[in-house]
Amino acid sequence: MERQEAIKTLVKGGKSADVRKLLHEKADSAHRAYSQITSDADLTEEAKRSRQAAHYMSVIKGVNDELSRMASRVYLTDQDDASTVFGIKGLDGDVASLSISRRDAADRIASCEASAQVLELLRRATRSGDEVLARAAAEWGVEHRDPKVANEFLKTRPQHDAALQRLWDGEAAERGGGMDIAIAVGGIRPGDMFSMSDSQIEALAQPAYS
């Protein structure tokens, strides 16, 4: 998984704080190493710059690998939560028929013009045992940040409380964006390379690799 996709997955999964912690720790460690390289009187300025670039490439590779591992775990959890709360996982019946019913339910919910209509459909679905429609309403509630719909869904389905909370938090985190995380990634670079791309820094590091 590429770094940007991994970060997006982690932010949506409510793991922004963990990502920031990792990036800040790696940045602090990297900049201590850059300072040691800078203070080496036996190196030319060109050699110092090349070694700093090489060290950065080593650090960012490790960061990318760790973010990918973290994101893979979060992705599986998010996928399971969405399938269980919004989808058809765990429901009795033929999968193909349930899938068609889920699409029809999504269309019914999407046709609603106000929260009150979704809430009424959810209540009717709960009363009649139409879990497919109820789950479609729950997804609408999370996507539209409507606590009344979300809480109505949970009222008779407390077993989904933790999963729906994670989905709710993830939606909020994704809307909040990740500009600060992008800046934190840049903060791992040597100061004078902040605006450079990884490929540009890698090219600069080549003499140190040879």
C-alpha cells in the first residue's frame, strides 16, 4: 500500500494520533542524525547533503513500511465493521438475494428528502424485522452525521455499538482531512529538502549509495 493511501486509510480508521506519533518520533530521530552529519568536519558540504539525503531515504522507507502494516490492520477492521453494520454480513438468507435487497434499500433511503423520513423508515424496518433496510438507514445516518438516526439504530442493536462508533469516528476523521499529517511527513526531511519530492532526494542521495 502506498504511503498516501495508507495514511488515508489510517485517518479514516481513527488512527490519526498514532500516525502523528510515529512521524514525530521518526522526525526527531532523523534530525539528530542530520545534525551529526552536519557536524562531521571530515565531510564536504556536498557529501553532507548526500549523506543526509541517503539517511532520509532509509528512514522514509521504514516509515512507509510501518504505515502500510498499520493500515492493513485498520482496513480489515473497517471492512468488517462496515459489512456487519451497513452490509449483509451475519444476516440469514441467500447472499445474492440479500445483495439485491441491500441495493434496493439504499435506493429507498437515498430517495428520502429529510432526516425525519429516514428515521421513520428505520423505525418501520425495525418493527417489521427488515434488517437490510435498517442497515441502509444506519449508513445514511453515519454519512450524514445524524445522531438521531444512528442512536435509533443502536437502540435495539446494542451489539453494534462499538463498530458503529468506529465508523462514526472514522467518517469524522476523514472529513477533517490530513494536512497536518502531510506536513509531519515533510518534517522528516532535512530542513533544506522540505519542498523536495522523495524521488528528488533519492537522486541527491545516489553518490552516498555508490
